[in-house]
Amino acid sequence: MCRQIKAEGYTLTYFSEGEARDAVYCPLSPEEGEAVWELLPSPRPVLGAVGGLDWNRDLSPWPAPGAFGKGTDFAGKGGAFLTLLTEVLIPQGEKMMDFHPRRRALAGYSLAGLFALWSLTQTNCFQLAASMSGSLWYDGFLQLLEREPLVCPPQKVYLSLGEKEKRTRNLRLAQVENATRSAAELLSRQGIAVELEFWPGGHFQDVHRRIARGIQRIVEHPPACDGPA
């Protein structure tokens, strides 16, 4: 089943089947959401693909220079988008679906992977998180993760990275492996179950498959309780 709501220029497209207990939200266009959905093994969670984003604006936690010389800067409006996601899109979507998930997860690739982890320091809406090739090199993120306690420690965090991603002349992006390993260590110190997986290739290889893998690995983690968030 596929159903969609729209709010303030964004779309939330749900893919669901059967008696799913968990809901996974991920910044994806409807078409990308369908591609990831088809790769998920059964039993599948409800997948909510969030589209219509300006990534450099909506998924960046605070302003920072762009990753590339001729690209746009990061506007740092992630807080506003997170509020819209958790207070408007998700409540309206779950009401439309008449769905009360046992757990919610936030998953993302690249800058959306950074957003997924950063959100854990801002809200207790999500009990699971997956960051695939997350932009964890983002200026100040590791320092935030080290000094700011998570609002509600998640049951599991999954991280993945391409083995060749650190091989770039861009000095900021070249820190991605060190940053990902550091994030995994910082989360583990807080008693969070963390899985770090490396994949062959670079940043743009097997994107949909890697997102599906991350979703699969977090929803397979046994729940701490059966109650909804």
C-alpha cells in the first residue's frame, strides 16, 4: 500500500504491508522510497519517504560553508525541519494511516545521515537510527556529540561507509572515516548498541541497497518494550 500526505511543500509517502510494528522515516523522494522499499526483506516495517527537501537547508544542523567551492553553503535550518517532521508530518501521517508504531526510526544517506544522528540530540521521537555514508565530518558535529547528551538514547544505531570515501582531495570530506569511527565510539560509550559496517566502493555506490541494509539492521534489533513512543 502506498499513501501520501503533503504539508508546507513537503511530501510524506508511506509504503506498508501486513502487520508492521515499526515505522522508519527517511529523506527520500517517492520514487527513491519505492526503490528502497522493494529491496527490504520481509517482514518489512512501514517506510515513510520524506520528499521535497532542500538538503543543504533542511538537513544541516547549523550554518557552515558548503562542501564544495562552487556549491551553496549549508543554511543550518535543520531544527525547523525537524520540528515540522516530528510535530506536523509524522503525527498527520500516522493519523492518516491509523498506525501507532511500536518504534520509530530515522534513517538517512549522506547529509541525511548526519541529520539522523544529530536529531538524537534534539528529540525523543526516534528509538532507532541509521546513518549511511553520513556527513559526520560536518563542522562541529563530533564536538556536539561528545558534549551533548542524547535526549533519549536509541536502542540501536547503524552506521555504514564506503571503503573508498576517504580517498578524496577535499580535506573536509577526507575526514569521513575518522569521523564515522569516532561517532561510533562516542555512542558506544553511552551504552548504545552500535553497528559499523564498511562497503566496497565510494560514496555513490549501491545507495538504495545500503539504505535498505541499514533499515533492515535497525528494525531487526529486539525492542526494549512493546509500547509506542
